[in-house]
Amino acid sequence: MSYLLGCPLILLEAWISGVQTFPVIRNLVEQIDCLTILHCRFCHLKHRLAEWINKSLVICILRMNAKDLYQRITFSMINALVEEGLETPFVFCTPKVVKNRVTYLVKRALTELRKQGVPSYFQHAHPIKTNYHREIVEAAFHAGSWIEVGSVMELRLIEKILENAENKDELVIFCNGLKLPSYLESIKKLQKSEVQVIPVLENVVDARQVFRAMPSDSPLGIRLRVPGSRFGLPYPYLLDFIHSGDLMSSRIKLLQVHVTDQTFLFDAQRKMISNLKAIAYEINIEHVEFFDVGGGIPQGLTQQQDLEMLDHYLIQMSEFLRNLQEQEVVFPTVISEAGRWVVSAAENLVFSVIGKEQEVGEEFWYYHVDGSFITDLIDAFLLDHRWTVSAMLPHKMTPLSVPMEKVYLSGLTLDEKDVYPDPSRNDPLRLPPFDESPYYLVFGNVGAYQENLRNMHNFHVPRPRVIFTEDGEYHVRQTAFVDDLLSRFGW
């Protein structure tokens, strides 16, 4: 992203019909030190300073006061690392972005809750499954996040952080996932420390595992089944456990109504209001300290879209909680597991373009890159996820004069599926022509899930990480050592 006078300058492909056009001040545009192309499908922009380019491109200057919520990457930053001997692909990581986004999330949420007259405190619980790298998890922890884990190994990662941590008594850990014996033993061990650890009962089998292994007075959480989902403890079974004496209502410290990631509206939760009122009556809600609305904040493609989505989510959440309050159901602390929104913007992935080719009779090009969409960006392969793609070029260019090419990116496995975006959608990128000079592509907002879910197809190993400290310095950490990987497979 190039910044000019504190404002991000974004060149993006627009599908918006009837965009009002404005003259572009050419001498300002020419000050940009690199060309940044953001490929976006849905852009709702309040502030436009635009001129059509080749009838499909528009330049927009968006005024943002929240630039600390994003990474700033330029061609010179990438090229300096390459000249020092670091080969692409590599990941830029800025943990400070995580801290800033946690702080911003909590402040915005509290603002919306107060507007709706909801007295609850708001807390972010960070699901560490989004990104296991220590600098990311520690950034969320030091920003005041509580933690959500889903396995014994995730709990052990948190134990490592807690070894030298201060204010352990302020941390709450929620344990989801099926509670196998080793997981339960780790939970019991950590409960003896200063940390509050709450295992969450997610279904009938999970509940019986916990009842057998945990002390009869240990605190518990309940994941309630939401309409339309097969996950969570159904309301009748919860009542059966309470009435049979297996579950003392005084042990219930957390209620969780998590639906699924990318659930943008609270329609499903609203259908639960009558059940929640009945549950509150049955379990004596005064004992319940925490109410977890789950995650579901999508990551926007542009900065403005990103913040608008967050605002919309928080407004929906606050209205849902106000509806509960009208039914005399109020919780001291409301929790959101906004892992994807908090973590995504902290990391960007850099590829190099190494060549291009064009099929006879086709109007689009294939640009070959040195990364893979099967391994490096698994959501593109599995879910047809769309990313912000920025082209970083070495020389000054006047964007108004650049002829754009329709482009699909071909990954280095040369697999038919290793192409971005999916050609079957007939929706190629528009990029400035590749001309053999250093040409970098930056995929934005890749911090959540991509590395955790990556595979080793064709033995393409995890990429190095360029980690920026809060004082602006950086260090490079290799995340894969060939000899160690070979030994995993018996070589």
C-alpha cells in the first residue's frame, strides 16, 4: 500500500455501475513510488476521487484514521530483502497490528453496547487456531485478549506463554473441542494455577466425558445448539443433565452461541431468545459470568469495507443483546471470538512473477508465480476465497497511462487447480504488464488459517517470515528446515 499525505492510495478494479467520476489531480498521482493494484469485487466507497481507466479501473483515495490496523508494504521494502538474499515467497508479519486491532475492536464494541443501553463489558477471546505463531498469539495476549483453545496441543502452546507471563489471574481460557483424556488432564492441571480455565460442553458425548473426569465443583461452559446447526448441546439434554443432578447449575459460568465463521447477521441467535430466557430460568443465570456470541466477522477487501463490516457486525450484536435484555437476560461480560478479523491483516504474502504466456486466441494471460495456491493460500484452493492482490513495481508509473492486462496467476505446481482466480468464473485480475523487471505480487490479509491449514504438496515447505518489531526493526525467521522435514518421513 502506498500512502500519500497520510491517505492510502488504492487502484482497484470496480464492478460498480454508475460510479460518479471526478477529475484526478495528475501531479499527486505521479508522486507514488510504486503502483498498487487491489483486486476487489465489492466496494462501497463513501469518498471517491476517481476517473475511469480503460472503462474498468478507477482510482480512489480513501481517508482513513485507522492505518495502524494494517500493514504498510512498499516495493522498496520487498526489494531490499530480496537484495539481501531472501528469496520469495515470504510472509510479512506485523504483530503490532494484532494488538491494535484487539484494542480497536473492544473500544468499538463497548461504544455500540452503550448506544443500545446494554451494560455488559465486552471482551475478545482469541481463538489461537487462526495462527499458531508465537508472536501473533503473544500480541493478542498482551493486548488483553482471553484465549479459546480446541485441543490439548493448543492448550500446551498457552502454557508456554504463561511460563513467564504476568497478571495470569486476569486470563480466562475457554476449552472447546472433544475432551479426550489427555486434554482433560491438561485442563485439570492448569486449573490448579492462577488461570481460570473453563471446559465447554459441546455435545452429549463431550459432556459425559467431562462429567466423568472433572471435579464435581469445577466451572463449566455450555455451547448451546443454535437453530440450523448440528453442533452444540441441545436444550432438552441440558435440562436432563440439570434435573438428573449430573450438572449443578451453579457450575455454569459460560454460555456460548457460536454459529459458524462468516455468520454476518444474528438471525440464528435471535431465534434462540425464547430458549435463552427459559435456560436463564432453569439454571439461575446469576451464576453465569460470560456470554460468548462466537466469531463471524468477515475480513473486508478494502480498509473501508473492513471497518464497515466490523461496525455492522457490532451493531447486529448489540441489538441482539438489547433484545435479550428486554427479556431480562443480561450477562456481566459479552465475548466475541473475532479471530479472523483480528489476525488476517497482520500478515501479507509476497510472490514474484517469473514469466507469462498467452493461449492462442485468448484475451487473457497466465502469469507464472513462484508460490502455490494449493499450498500457500489454501482457502483460494478449497473455498475459492478472493484476496486483495497488490502489484509492486520498481519504477515510477503514471497509473492513468498504464495498459492493464487480464491475468490469471499460475502456481508453481502447474496443477490444473493451482490457478488464481478460478478461470471457470471468467473473472480475471487486471494487472500492469509483466516486462521481466522485478515484479512482486502481495496477497493481503493472509494471517488467519492459511499457514495452519497449508499442506506440503510437491514438498513445498512453509515460507520464511519477516517479523517487524514495534520499533520498526525486523528479523527473518525460517519456518522450515529441510533436514527436519525429511526426517519426519523417514529419510
